[in-house]
Amino acid sequence: MLPGAVRWDYSAADSAVDPQAGGSGQYESVLTGIFSECHRVLRHGSGRLIFTFHHWNPKG
């Protein structure tokens, strides 16, 4: 990744999950879709997925 190509600003409107949704299950739904697609495309038996989680809110 080139530092000049990185977008350092962030808008909550760009988030996959509405931070104001109040725990409506949207995050779980989005991750379920992501993990389902990863399972579909990864080579069975040897495919690897690296998942990291970073949240600005400690309750995350």
C-alpha cells in the first residue's frame, strides 16, 4: 500500500453498517454475507482467511 494512495479521512456514511442502528443485527448480517462469500471462493482444505477487527468504540 502506498501512503499517497491511502484515504486517511473517514465518514461514518461510508460504513458497511450504520453506527446509529442501535444493534439491529445489521453488522451480523453483513459479516455473514462476507464470510459466506469467502467460504465459497476459498480453496477448500487449503484456503486461508485473515480477519482483523478494529473499532473506535470500546463497546464494539
